[in-house]
Amino acid sequence: RWTAHTLVFFGFILLLLMHALDSVITERLFSDYQSTLNPYLFLRNLFGVMVLAGLALAVFRRLSLKQQRLKTNPSDWTALIFIAVIIFSGMLLEGSKITSYSTYQNMVEEYGYFDEQEENALEAYWVEKNGLISPNKARPQPDELVAYGMEVNSDSCMECHAPNSYAFASFALRNVTQSISAAIGDAQAVNMFWYLHILACLSFLAWLPFSKMFHIIAAPVSLIIKRVVGDKSEKSTALAPRQMIGLSACTHCGSCSIECSANMFFESFQNDFILPSEKFQILKKYAAGKITDKKELKRLQQGLYICTSCDRCTTVCPSGINLKEIFVTARYSLLD
């Protein structure tokens, strides 16, 4: 679980800081920054692969650990799908740029000053070594022409563009983007993947405050509050603001359900709300006033009172949430 979380969190945050916010952060930290230079070109792909590896572990865990009472809600799959689409669309966008002849031409026209012979050799080199798909040339190209193109590339392009093969993940996906480019055109393919990537990112940002992924913000706040006020609890019939933050900080990792001393009753009663992690999901709706079904409230009540208040859940919670306190408060709230 921690390996998956570490890969997803650090990979995604580093992509956010060093790629999405590169003009704000990376350019100010590194005076020689160019997104197409190393180590930035390589690192962008490395961070993306880290996220995908973490997602793969998370999916495997959710599909294989049913015996440990790990529940998967639609919101869990939505989060995994959103992140996967963001990463894959970014890689496909970069892969489509690698193969795009129109992108190559724009680059040459904007940054290059070549005669006809040099331009011909440079194009041959990019077709042979950099994955370019040209309507004028096909692999293999003559060795002498490629060697001359390498010289031209070294003199004119290496200052701002590392070999595309360093973008190892996107370079590997170029065959996929090549097929799409052949069907709709290379410029149209680049635009399509660009819009897909931007739309996925903006949709994720819009969905973030209403999803389990809000724990990215709420969990650090919850840990700070726990550090300041400790685990002291007060009898109340309403959830306090810090407890509401705790509800938002839940990552639905299932650690509390695995360690719960009352989870054997789940097998007998077949009530998901006996499991602490599932109680938390329904308490979010309860706190928002979205539960009116009396049967559902009765199941929540059963889950709250079967709880033995042993406090194992609080001890193992990675977000520092005082689950016992929230469950006790919810009992008083239901009685009220």
C-alpha cells in the first residue's frame, strides 16, 4: 500500500511542479531549463511511469485483497481512472509530437537556419534516430546521410533538444500515435491528444474537492491538528470542524478495516458499515445531510454500536484521523 501511494504521490506531485508549473517553478530554479533537454525530458517520463506503476499496484491490491475486507467504491475507481487518463494522454501527446512531421517542420522553421543539403540530412537523421515519420523519407536512410545529419543536429539542435529516445515511455508509444496520425493526420493527432490531456487535467481539478482525492489537502491539515490538539475528545451531538476535516482526510485505504477488532461481525451481519473505512464513507453523506433512508440509518447505527471503541483504527490511520472520537460523536448525533 505504501509503495503504491509513494509512487503515485511523488510521481504526480513532481510532474505537477516540474512539468505543469515549469514556467513558475522549474525555470526559476534552473537557468538552463528546456523541457526538451535532459534530465528534464527523461525525468518527465520517469515520473509518469512511477505514477502508472503505483496505479497498477493499487488496482492489483483492490482486486486481490478481498479476503482482508478491502472495499472498493466507484469513487476509488474514478480516482484511479482520472490519474491514468492524465498520465497516458500526456505520454500519447508527447509520442504524437515525436512522430509529427508538422511539429518537426515548425521547429526547423522557428529555430533552424539550414541550406537544402543540411535540411535533407537533418530530416534523414530524425527519421532514423528520433522517431520522426516523414512523407519524404522512410527507414532505413543511407549511413552517410544520417552521419551528416547527426553533425547538423549536434551543431544546431543539441543545445535545446536531447534525443527523443530519452523520453523512453513516450518514445515507446510512438507506434500507437503513428497509427492514429496516419488515420487523421499528424497535426490533428497532436491537437486531439493536447485537448484530451488538458480536458482530463481540468476535469480532475474540478472533481478534486468533491472526491476522496481531496485528502491530498485535508490529510496534512488533519495531521497538523492532531499534532496541536492531541487525541482529546469531547461529547457532542454534532461533528466539530476538525472532525469534518478528518472525514475529508480519509483516503479509503482500508487499514482500519483490516485491523478492526469487530470486523468478524461483518461476516455475520453482512453490513458494510461495521467496517470502519465504510462507516467513514457513509458518515460523509450523513454529515452532509444526504441520508434520509431509515433503513440505511439503521444499518449505520448497527455499525456504530457494534464498534468496541478499542481505538485500533485511530492507531493505524495514516492520515492521523481520530476515528474513535468521530464514531462516538456520530452515536450521540443519531440519538439526538
